[in-house]
Amino acid sequence: MEKPKLIIDGKRLDGRSLDEMRPLKIQAGVLNKADGSAYVEWGANKVLAAVYGPRECIPRHDASPYRAVIHCRYLMAPFSTLDEHGRSGPNRRSIEVSKVIKEVFENVVMTEKFPKTAIDIFIEVLQADGGTRCAGITAAAVALADAGIPMKDLPCAVAVGKIENEVAVDSGKLEDNYGDGDMPIAIAPRNNELLLLQMDGMFTKDELRKALELAFSVFPKINALQVEALRAHYAVKKDEVDRGD
Amino acid sequence: MMVIWMARIVVPGELLAGSPQRIEFAYVENGRTYSSVLGLFDEANPRVIPLEGPYMPAQYDIIVGIVNEVKFAGYNIDINSPYRGFLSAKDSRYEHKLGDVISAKIVEVDEVKNVDLEGARSLKDGEIIEISPAKIPRVIGKKNSMLDMIRDATKSEIFVGKNGRIWILGGNSALAVRTILKVEKEAHTTGLTERISDFLKQEVSK
């Protein structure tokens, strides 16, 4: 495919402005058998996160007598993109993404409360449209809270892209593929601590500053939706009570 | 039916107080107190009640366990927790088989969460249901009020383990199960005791 024009009259391919996020929908507690779960639709991304634990650590030699270990598995379904993703299962990219997501949560989960155990986070990308690791982090944070696991904060994430020398927040797949740079950012919204900052491509100092500024302008919206999803999950139960089920 | 919330729902990282306070399921940073779990925050009497979460073994808790492994020295007991219990054969008056359901008291939990059990009794026959351990206090009620009410209405023998397992024998056990699951589902609302009382009256008169 030839490189499309990514910005026309200050508008992006899907009609968004540079500082505009794609529509985001979060739902908590979607899976019955998981201790905690969440489903996120972010633009055309569809991501499911499930959390199990704290539970006995397998393999046993991975366990720590001081804290819980966090296992994270991020996977893209073979049918999640237009391109052939080959057979399912971890690959080089997903192993890296799993590692960075694990490190995001190691910084907020109070692991010292559960020695000798493991907390397992599963992130399944059902449909991908750029920024899936950020959608995964956003979903996994809600799933962890839904599992009742103590955390210092509810992390949220967004990717900022550089397209045609402009910095734009929440880049989509085409902007990711044909743009000049991509920067996934995750924070703890309580104190705005950075938990993840990766960069692909080239950003100047000013562009980096601009990217962070744009990301921080959308984090409050993402966080509000996460909190709303958790509250709504319990409000549903309240409705059932009102109906007298 | 009107249901009034017991308290406000808080999420991890939510500010609870501008001053440092010692509250379970909360933490203090830079002189402020934040919630660490998804729970209900009772402002009048500052405490956080988690809505979900695993069972953490504590000394003197009475639990319902399942024998997981029989060894020479004793038994490994599944206590519905990230940790397993150990019942020493030396301290045990009875012999247990794999898969037996027992009630036991936790005598000690050490710093690496080795859980020692004592005073095990077999719970023969009956059925067990598992609910979220965070909701057990509501099933018991103030001074056993909820539990006594369910026992009276169903004529079942009910044994509640702190770890979220409940053993039920005889009587109208189907109603007992339904009532307990209803309590679990509505645990975070007020006026629960009256509602359950009405529910039981209605069901028994059917």
C-alpha cells in the first residue's frame, strides 16, 4: 500500500484533530471464572484482560518469599489484524510487550502483601488498530482492581504518534505504520508518575515535550472512564437488588 | 424497593483523607491517605471494606478446608486462599482421607504465610458453597443475627468458614443456599437484614 496522506486540512484520516482521542469504552467484570476482568474498545481496538490471583506461583522456583511475582501474557489473536499473524502464541514482539506491561504493574501493585504467590495477567487482543499495548494496560488496570488486588494507583496509557512532522495523540494503525514515530506512555494518574515510556522513530526535544503534554491532556479522560467502569459494575448489582432478583 | 448505599465506592489510588490515617486497605503517602483497593469507604467511621479480594489467613480464624494431600507428618489443606494450610497428624485426633471436608482453626500464620491448623473436625455429608471471603461478615451479621435467621427459617445446619466456604447440612438446604447467595450479591447495601427476613418469610410460606 502506498503511503496515504495522514493529515488533510489539519484533520487526521478518521477526521480527528491532533489532540483528539478515539472513542473509548471500558467494561469491568466481563468474565465469570476470572478473579477480575475488563473489556476495552478503543477506536477499532478490542482488548480483553483477565486477572487471576494472587495464587500459588507456578513454576514454584519463580516464587519470592518477599513479594508476589507478576506474570503477564499479552497476545494478539491470529485474526486480530489484516496481515497474516501466523500461528497463535507468543512471538518476539508480544514477549517484549508482555515484559513492559509487567513492569508497569510491578510499580503499582502492592506485591509485598502476598509473598510466595503469583498474580497472572492475561491480555488478549481480539482486534488491533494501533496502540494495543496501551489499551491492554488500561484494561488490565481495571481487571486488577476488579480482582480486589491492592494497588497504589490505577494506571492508564496512551500512544502519541509523530505523523507528517506533527505530534498527534492516540495514533491509529495507519498513522503507526506510515508515520514517523510512535511513543506509548503509561502513567500513575494520582501523582503523574511515568510507568512506561517507549519510543519508535525520531522525536526532537520539543516534540517529546509536546507529546508528553498531549498525553497528559487525555489521561484524566481515560482515568475517569476506568473509574466509571468499576463503579458501573457495582451499580448493575444495585439495579438487580432494586428489581428484587 | 429503595436501596441506600452503605458508603461511597472508592478505587485504588483514590484520596480518602488529607491527613495521614491508619486504615486497613489504605496507605499513606506524603501525609495523605489513599485507598489501595476497590471498596466501600465509610467516612463517619473511617474504614475501607473491600468489595473483592482473596482470603488472607489470620490467627484464630475458623475455616472450612479440603484435604489436598495426605503425608506422613500431616495433611495439606486447601483453605480457599493463595496459601495452603498444614494440619499436623500429631495434633489431629482423627484421621482424614484425601478430599475430606474439615473445619479447623488457624493457630499460627508466620511471616512467609505458612498456615498451621488445629482442632480439625470432619464435616460429613452436606454441601459446601463458596462465596467471596470479603462478604462473610454480612452472612454472619451483627452478633450472628443473619446466620441465626437463616438457620431458623431453613432448619439447616450451617457452618460458616472465614475463608468464604460455607457448609450446609439438612433442612431446606436449597433455600439456605439461595439466601446466602442473595446476601453475597447484596452485601454492599443497607437494610439487608430486613430484606432477607422478608425474603425468607415469603419463601417459607410458599
